[in-house]
Amino acid sequence: MKDAILTILRQAGDYLSGQEISRTLGVSRTAVWKAVEKLRQEGYIIESAPNRGYRLSQATPQLRLSEILAHLPPDYPWRNSITFFESIDSTNSRAKAMAAANAPHGTVLIADEQTGGRGRRGRSFLSPPGTGVYLSVLLRPDCVPSQLMHLTCATAVAMCDAIEEVAHFRPGIKWTNDLVSHNKKLAGILTELSLEAESGQVQYAVVGIGINCCQEERDFPPELREMAASLSMIAGQTVDRNALAAAMVKALIQMDAVLLTNQSAIMERYRADCITIGREVSLRRGDTVRRGRALDVDDNGALVVQFSDGHTEAVNSGEVSIRGMYGYV
Ligand code: BTN
């Protein structure tokens, strides 16, 4: 009933009388009024005016499946494969469990909160409710792992596209997988692969993305404030999380369509977004720290670094972590 009213009000785009809504849905005007009240409690701004009826002026800031779907065309691929969780331990962990139970390519999991969000290198990823979008997608590409070296990079470019669409600015990429703006981290990506032991083929990949969308500075714990920001903080206005989640799904579908056939073109776009190229970096491998200058990122996503003795090396993201010379970026 509530969803039906939302659909009708969205289609109308203007005031619609309570009488017309009740006639269309075959319910009483009191039932319409009660449903509108419930929607208001859920954060929708629905104006009402005597003799004119109701008008939807702002959608809810809550992340909801029906709102995400409202931003995707009816016959869109993966549309019926989206599962939404108000709270979950980790969308990546759940996606892997679903993969083990034969869930298909294109299964998408979106959560409002993660209680055990995971980052790279065994770190945790802070995922409080009401502010971010935490999304994982299960992919089953028919290939070997060496053909997927650029998967995290491709995802980073796709997420820059999604953010640009809804927040109207394009973040940079800190090699390999952090989206940044104004020297602060906006989003992280965690890619996990499962291989078939006998053939060495990829069984599945789970790509997880966490984006800080609506936090204000005070929402971050003090120790993260120097390093983290949200899309709304950078855009200077509220960014709609439901529109963002839908844009993420669309960008992932586009990425998936060309992932195995357009590696060079994808990496060309990655290089254009990557802010690490040209910078002094320090590379940590275990306890050893080496300094050098990032010259390039190759088509497999490795960072080409020139060290102080003049020699260059392509370093892999799995082997090292980098820091800029003057802080997080
Ligand atoms: C990082 O910055 O180190 C990567 C963070 C990846 C976080 C996302 S949120 C959705 C998915 N589920 C997880 O547990 N992690 C990823």
C-alpha cells in the first residue's frame, strides 16, 4: 500500500487528490491518509494542501530496496538479484556464503549497516547505520586469475563514475583501491577470489565497496577525522544514498560487460583517475620501508616505482601498502 502510493505520487510528479489515490488503489481515503502518515514517519516529505491532495517533495534519506529499485529501469539486469539488509556482519562474507550455495553471477547485496565490515589486510571497515552504502557483488567470470588482475582497478573506475553521476564531482583513486578527495578517503574496495583447485579457473569473485556518503565530520571517530570524508562533505550538499546505490549497481553492470575484453581501455581510465602517479611514495613490505617515485600503473594494476638508486620495479598491491610522503594520500 505505502509502495503503491509512492509509485502513484512519483508518476504524478505533482499534487494528486486523496480521492483519486483512493479510487485508483480501491481503498478508503482514511487508509490513504494513514499510509501517508506512515511514509512521513519513515522520512518522506509529503506535502498536503486543501483541495489539491498530496505531493511527494522529497524521498526518505533511509536506504531501502524499494527506493533503490525506483532509480533503476524496470527491466534492468541484476534488478531482481538485489538483496537488502538493514544490518549484517559483512556483505562480502554473506556473498561468499551465497556463492558457496550456488548463487548466480550478478547477485548484489546492499546493507545499511555492517557489524563486522572487513577492509584489506585483515583490517575492519567502520560501517555505521544511516550514513554509508555497503555493497557486494558476486561475479562468476569464465577465466583464470591472471585475467582478473585489473578487477579492483576496474571497480575503482566504475565507482568514480557512480559517484560523479550522483554527487557531481569525480574522486581520485589512491593506488590501488581507495577513492579520495581533498586528501581524505571516501571509499574502499575489497576484492576476494575463489579458485577451483584442479583447473586453476576462477570459481567466483566477490567485489565489496564501502562508500562514506552522508557523514558529517563529527560522525567520524576523532582518530579518522584527518583521513576520512563523505560524499556529502565534499559535494557541500546531501547526497541521496538510494540514488548512489543504484548508480553503483549500474556502473558495476557496465564494468562487468567489458571486464575481460577491454583491459587496456579500462586501465587507461584508471591511470587518468589515479592520483598516486607522479608522487613520492613510501612502500611498506613487512617491516621494511622503501622510498621512491610512482611513475605509472601497468595494465595489471601494478605500481611502477622508481627507487632512489634509479632502478624501477612494478610492485603488486598484495605485496605492499603505500603512504604519500606527507600523510594518508
Ligand atoms: C578497505 O578500504 O580496506 C576496503 C574496504 C571495503 C569495505 C566493503 S563494505 C562492503 C563489503 N563488505 C565488507 O565487509 N567489506 C566490503
